Amino acid sequence: MNDLHPRLRALADRFAPTPLQRIADPAWSARGVALSIKRDDLLHPVISGNKWRKLKYPLNDALQRGADTLVSMGGVYSNHLHALAYAGRELGLKTAAFVRGERPAALNPTLLDLMEWNMALHFVSREDYRNLRAYREWNSLPGIRPGQYWLPEGGASEWAWQGVAEAVAEIDAPYDILALACGTGTTLAGAVGAVASGVEIVGVPALKGGEFLYRDIPELLAAQGRSDSGGWRLWPDYHFGGFARTTPALLEFIAVFEARHGIELEPVYTGKLLYAVYDRLQAGDFQAGQHVVVWHSGGLQGKREIR
Ligand SMILES: *Cc1c(COP(=O)(O)O)cnc(C)c1O
């Protein structure tokens, strides 16, 4: 493990390990299955969840290399850019981003925060955005100048898995299944190899057509020089119409869950994740005696825009 740069250390010290919370719910106890939530939504008021986990070591690498500017890419609702802009500001680094699609006439709360935190935004066509996905190394972006550090989509750098593994290591109880939400699949790829042998990882894609992750996740693992130890699968049928799409049934589920358990969810990732886990419970997918851990990956900032 590489040493932490003093500025990264000062920021990292503000993030405490997050608790594993046991959920008391008759739906689960009736089937003899235990449910817990890894509360990474409690990490930090702004940089919540898996975004900090994925950014920690790439940011450290950027500081170690003496970078002055972080450059990345994301959509208009990007929790990744939101976390990056804030972290950059806290670390005294400039930030810039390629944002997918046209500049919206009315900026949403995510984009307003990015501007407030002085992230330079470059809106690019969907095609140009897609092409940016080809550049995966920190210095591989064409035209990158000295001092700039490139972070690929979803923060999928060679360092990202290390912070994800730290989150997994914090889970201080035996468990059988780790369920997590997927966008780019970087978090799932990081969890493969971090969980104890015999633990199954299940990913719930937030995007329609999430089966593409059966191709992308092995690629991410290979790019990190890590082997795909297997033991993971997807439940691709809980996208509710596509990324950031919702249905009344999803919103109703979220409202009931929040009221019952006092844990906030957002409809883009974690609402769909919990819905899926409850639905698979009802379908009889889990066995009595099993312990299911759901990773609450945060993202609550995105809740401001989607109703
Ligand atoms: C970004 C995000 C994810 C997906 O992470 P990937 O590593 O891109 O798969 C899941 N949950 C939340 C809350 C997120 O913001």
C-alpha cells in the first residue's frame, strides 16, 4: 500500500469507518434471513459512499505526482464529479470535467454545486463523450498538459479498487452475500477479491441493459492485472426503465423503507438496490440462516433532482 500524501491524510482523517447496521424487519425474520446495511451514506456530509472509496487512492496518486489539476468525465447527475469537485477544492487542486450532452438551460443542483466549487465544465456531445472512455491511464488523455491528472469515467483507475477493498474490510461480521448498486461496475470490480472466499457479490445495475457489465467488469479486473475469481453476478432487471428513471412503485418502496427504518435512499442507485434485495427475498432467492449485507453507497445529493 502506498503512503498517503500529507494533504490526502488530512482529508482522509475526516472520514470515519462506517457502521454495519442490522435491519430488524419481519419480512426477513419470517424467512430466517438476516439483513444488514453497510452505512457508507454516513461517511461524510458531501462526499458520501463509494465515490470517496474510489477516489481516495487515485487522489493520493495525483498528489504524489505533484498534479495541480484533476480532470474527469461524467453525466449531468454525476455523483463522481460532485465528489471530485468537492475533494479537489478541499485538497487545493483545480478540477475540470467533460460533461455528457448539451449544457441544460437550467442547471440542476449537481451542476450548480460543481460550478460553486469552481470545476471547469466542458459539455461534449454523446459521441465525443463515448470516445473519452478509451483513455484509461492517468496521463493518457490526448492534449493533457503537465500538472493535469486524468481520472477515467466512474473513477475506474488502477488505484480505485484499493479504497473499495478498505470499505469491504470494515464489514466486521460474517456474511454470505454482498449486494451493491452498479453504474460503471468499478465498485463491484473492487469488491471482487476483497470479500472472503465463499461470499457471493450481487450487483444491481442502475442502467437499462446492465448486462454489458458481464463484459466490462472482467475488463476492469484485467486492466488492474487482477484475476476474476468469479463469485459475482448481476440482477439486471431492476433498472425501472433506465438510468435515473423511476416508477411510482419504486418511489413508494423508498418512502416506506425510509419511514420504517430511518435510512434515506435515493432513487438512482440505492433505492433500486434495496428494492431488488427485497424482491429477491420474496422470490425465495436466499436461504434460511444466510446473512445479506447491502452496501449503501450514498449518493443522496442526487436526490435533490429526481422525483
Ligand atoms: C456511482 C454510484 C454507484 C455506482 O458505482 P460504480 O462504481 O460506477 O458501479 C452506486 N451507488 C451510488 C450511490 C453511486 O453514486
